[in-house]
Amino acid sequence: MDNGLPLGFRLSVAEAAFKKPGRNDLALLLSDRPAAAAGLFTTNKFQAAPVLTGRERLRLSPTARAVLVNAGQANACTGEEGMLRCRQSLEMTASLLDINPDDILPASTGVIGAQMDMQAWERALPALAGNLGRAALEDFASAIMTTDAFPKYARRTLRIGNEQPVGIAGVAKGAGMICPNMATMLSVVFCDAVIDPGAWRALLAKAVDASFNRVSVDGDTSTNDTLYGLANGASGVSIAGTREAALEKILTEVLEELAYMLVKDGEGATKVMHIDIVGAVNDADAERAARAVGGSQLVKTAMFGKDANWGRVICALGRSGAVFNPDDVVFELCGVVMFSDGKPSPHNEELPASALEQRDIRMELRLGRGPGKYRLLASDLTHDYVSINSDYRS
Amino acid sequence: MDNGLPLGFRLSVAEAAFKKPGRNDLALLLSDRPAAAAGLFTTNKFQAAPVLTGRERLRLSPTARAVLVNAGQANACTGEEGMLRCRQSLEMTASLLDINPDDILPASTGVIGAQMDMQAWERALPALAGNLGRAALEDFASAIMTTDAFPKYARRTLRIGNEQPVGIAGVAKGAGMICPNMATMLSVVFCDAVIDPGAWRALLAKAVDASFNRVSVDGDTSTNDTLYGLANGASGVSIAGTREAALEKILTEVLEELAYMLVKDGEGATKVMHIDIVGAVNDADAERAARAVGGSQLVKTAMFGKDANWGRVICALGRSGAVFNPDDVVFELCGVVMFSDGKPSPHNEELPASALEQRDIRMELRLGRGPGKYRLLASDLTHDYVSINSDYRS
């Protein structure tokens, strides 16, 4: 590995001043060879131009060379003109890099409904191309931030026998608001393993399901949510068959680390709730229960208030739609049983006052004896959340 | 009518000091004869003892004589002991009123998990029985309040030809938090029409679906939500056949008026959003869309901030799961088209700055040309909401 990055990748950042000057807001990842490429996109019916464009490019080709991210202009709800400007930005970048514009995957985050400022792109792209290889992972992670409080990046190394180590690195932004328009989650993960594009896509989908799909800040799914994964084979280490599980494991670790950071940096958040549902009829039911608890404004405000208000958790579970017998439910908060047998537990009082002072709050809800389980990370709901999101855009 | 109430009903309030002294927190409605009785209860899987008790009583008998409400003790998640104490409270009341305890329907609101203080009941019940007929509708509405900012009551009169007018009155509480434990909605509506209990139940269910089921403050459904309806026939006016529509109409008006008050008095709320979805594939899809918009923390905080942030509304619609073509969507805010044809509307700028200063904010989302429609009333999300709900219980 060079620069701590997976082999055969270079990073660059530049300042286009899309919203205001004084910070880098353009980021580029370039692979020196075609990389197996996969993308996971928002399920929102309104999809931003870069989402539509990236999705289409991945449909036509299993490989890509680059990912181009801009922070400050979402290019969402911008109609045909937005699609055209997205394409222009890719063409300008490709010509400076001397690669095919179809080999660049775009991602954007910012205010909905505004057309991209193409002059800002034109002014900044020569620097972006010229800076290639000079940016570290942290610089890339910083350049894609919007209201994020800190850059989010993670890396791991996979060692298989005596072979060259396989490097994996990832960055993410969100789930802070965008200026202040919506929570957008963007992430790019890249790796130097040799892997079939179909296998890579499958691994990535599984790792995302185990990480980013299990966090909740405010329950909104933006028009721009995007995760790209590139695997360029530069390490020469082939991942196939039984080795896939090893790669999946560290890939999941990287994404879990990033996902944790998203919740920790949730808008105004002071807490990360680790909500474990066990003993449910099936995993889908466990997920339903976890999302009801983690999405409850009442649970979120109680956690902000450091209030062991177990009634709110039980109430959210009760309206979740999950199937269970209320008398079977056991609720543990920070390891102390608060509720069981349909009534308050006598252990209730054993919860130390300091328990809810911690940032990380563990909750386990046992619904019965079924095999279903789910873990969700969720942030609390605070005054800062309301302040950030009720400010005028101007 | 006597005292402005439907005929043959008397009200009473008393102070049991369940939480603290200085206010009435017990309320009783008594009909001088058996009244057709119906109840609608929370869908939460954890059901409070008074909910289980009231449901069972209505299953066994189509009539009742009284409704007994206490504010301060939810009697939820209290196990067998809670069921026993609920029954005791009804028996003590019945013996003072010299009626059958099975003829009293109970409702409670307060902190989850605490057992009711039976001595407080014993001390207060003689006054409650002695005060019968001395309380006005507003007194009853005040006695069932918890963190509500104002009492909620409404009444209407139905005139059919030259017959005696039919009186209808209703009270409600919520959706403020309970001390601060959960949003509980309680309501009692009573009327002096002569009506078959089955028909009354059906009318009430339709009226509730058109009113209370269409409001959202914070999306939580409590363990105690209860609405009781009594029709005692004291006016002598028979409602059957085509007259049912007339009664349904004014019953719905009473409940809509109360439902509007719930949202207006939502915890910390400064706004009432009137969200109309039209042109959806069907009503269920329209409801899905309305609930996504009205439940979105981002839309709610934007309204608090008086920010015409249409991107958040479009984003919430896009993740709602409703079926539509994004290019068909037209979004009107306070009568001004903000978004159509998949892009920002040029009329955007015509929204007067004063529009979002109003308490009542009208939003219409046209999804297409389908017959589906739904209206939801929703409150905004404010600093006061967070303050109220993050305070320690103590």
C-alpha cells in the first residue's frame, strides 16, 4: 500500500466554492486501471441526477475508473437540465484525466432544486486533476462533508497466508443535514483485491445491509443517498470461493465503523443507541421493532434527557406491528432488566445514575423465543437538531 | 338541553391529587339511563388495565351508564395488580352512585408502570359522587388534562324537522405528553339521540376515522388511547335509516373540532399543517404519502422555522412508498405551486413571506389523476417539544 491507501488508487480534492469559499468541496477517486464497480442508491422515488446517471453507468458496464463527488449542490429535482449538467461535469473531468467520461461515477449532496454552477466546476477542475495523488483519505472525507462535525473514514487490511495484503478504505458523509435541506448519506469504499464484479456487488450489498442500512438519525431517506464500491485488483490477490467470506468480514467492519460515525455525528446528536432486538418471530419483525424504538421521538428525547424512561420504549415496541406476546417481553437498558412479565422489574432501581451519562446506550428487547434478531444504531433528538433544521436556508 | 349538555347526562369532577394537589384530576360522566355505548381503543400491543377492562365490558354489554377518567396514573404495564386496582376503583364508584360497576367505563392517563394509589381514590370519590351535576363540559375537559395547554371540548345540535333537538358534546385530551411519559389521547363523546347500539358503534367508528385517526403529533400511539361514546336516548329523537347520515355529519364535526385542538395543542407546537393528498392511486396510498410528510422531522422543523423548504416535502413523499410518477407531482404550499413537472416551479417566488407566519399551513400534494385522497393534520417540531420530553420525570 502507498500512502496507506489500497494499491492503484489516487485521491484528489479541490475548492469549487459551490456554497462559499474557504474549504475543499470537490473530491475525486481515480483507479489506475478499470475496477469492478458497484453502487447502492437511495430508494426515494425522487432521484437526483447523479443517482440516475451513476445507476445507468453501472447498468451498462461492470467496471469504472473514478468517483467524483461534489458537496454543496445536490442536483436533485432539477429535471433534464440537471441531467445535462451532471453529464457536462463528467465530460470536463474526463477530458482533463484523459479517460472515458462513462468511466466516472458521480455523487452530489447539497440543496435540492438548484442547478449546478458550471462555471464553478470549470474553474476548479484543473486543480482537481492537478492535485491527483496529493490527498489523503482524511482530505477526501473532509471535502465531501456538509454539516458533518468530523470527517468519516476507515480502513482495514486483509491478510491471506503469505500473499500481498489486501487494502480496503472507505469514506462517508452524513447523516447531518445539507444546508439545511436533507440528510444525505454518501459513501465510497475501495479495495485492491482481484474480484469478479458480480461477486463484488454481492459482497457490497451484504455489507451495506449489515451496516448503513442499520442506522437511523431522523428516518428520512434522501434523493441523493449513494454508496459506490470499487475493487481494482492492484494487489494481485484473488478473492473467490471461500475467501469471499474473509473479504466480506473486513468490508463489513469498514462500513460498520463508518455507519457508527454517521450516527455519532447525527444532527445535534449526543447519544448512540445500540438497539438489539432478539427472540423475534423472524428478522423482519425484529427490524420492525428496532425501527419503531429507534425512530420514536419520545425515546430519542428521553435519551437526550438521560431519563431511563422505559415506558416509552415499551410503548414504541407495542405499536411497531411486530408479533409477540406482551408478557414475554424483557427489556434491558444498559444491562439492567427494566421490564419483564408484563410489569416493571424489581431490578429497575439498580440502574446506576451514571449509566445514561455515556454516549453509547445499549438496549436489548427480547420479544420471545423466536430466531429473529436485528440491531439498529440510532441517535437521540436534541435542541441542536431543531436549531440546525429550523434555521432559514438563507 | 340542560346546562348546554345533551339531555339525561350529568358531569362531575374532583381532586384526588394523584400527582400533586391543586387541580381536579378525576372526572365522571353519568347517564340517567342505560346508554348505547361504544369504545375505540389504542392499537398498541401493550394495553393499559383500563383499556382491557373497558374493552371487555363493551364486549359483554351494548350499553353503559358512566365513564370514569383519572389523569395522573396511566395504570399501564402494571400486570394483574393493575387490573385489580382498576376494578376496585370502579366498584368503589359504583357503590357511591348505586349503580352496577359493570356499567362504568374506565379511562386513565399518566405515568406508565406505577400502581394506582387506592387511598387517593378512596379519599376523592365521595366528593366526585357528591358533585354530580355541578360540573360543566369545560370542567370535565379540564380535569382530564395533563400537559395540555387548554381544555378541549365541543358541542353541536342536530335538528330534524320539528322534533326535539339532539345534543352532542365531546371532550378530549392530548396529544400532549403525560408527565412526561407518552402522548395519550382520551376522548368522551355523548349524545341524547335514541339509536341502536350497533348503529351507534358504526357511526362512531366512521367519525373517528375521519377525525382523530387523521392527526399526528409525534407518531407515537400510547398504551392508553381511548375514545368512549354514549348515546342515551333522552331526547326521544330516533336516529335510524337516512337520519344516520345527519347524525354522522355532526358527530364528525364535533370530533374534527376536538382533533384540530389536539394538534394545535401538540407538545410545543406552533403550527397546524393541513396536508391534503389528492390524485393518488387509492386512499391507502394517499394516507401513506400524508403520513410520511406529516411525520417527517425535517418537514416539521422547517415549518417551525417558517422555511418554505419544499425539497423536504418532496423528499418525504418520495420515500413514502406511495405509487406515483415523480413527473406528475404538483406541490402547492399555501396555495402557491412550488414544484411541478419534476422541477421547481417558476411560481416559487410568489409565496408571500407572511404565509408561513400563520398558525395554519395548507399543503396540497397532487400525485396524479387517481381517485385516492387523504387529509392529515400534523404539528411542527420545536424546541419546546424537546424541552418538554427530555426533562427528567422527577
